[in-house]
Amino acid sequence: MLQLRIDEILDEQEHTKYWIFKRTEPMSYQNFNKIYNNETSSIKFDTLEKIKNTLGVSYDDLFRENQG
């Protein structure tokens, strides 16, 4: 299963969860939090693009494969 690495990337870049949330508005905090915590089963492509561009990473960097 794929998981987003938003938390790891934010740590590497020394940014906060709030920092990226404000840059992904108008997404609701509830939806953002589910994405951030890998608690969602679907995500819109435009949302992924926005997160990727905000973090300045590639799609390969944005995901990790969970072996569990």
C-alpha cells in the first residue's frame, strides 16, 4: 500500500503541518488531516499536485510503499 510522506518531508524541510495546510487551502482541515495522517483511501489528482508543488518534491519523493 502506498502512503504519503508529508510528515517526513516537512521535518526534512523544517516546516510545520500548519505551514502546508495554509498553502493547500481551500481544503478543509478535516480532509487535510486525513491525508496527512494517511487515513484516506482516495485523493484527487489536483490535491496531490498542489501538495507536491508546495513541497517542491517529485511524486516519487512524495510516496513510500508500506510493506505492512
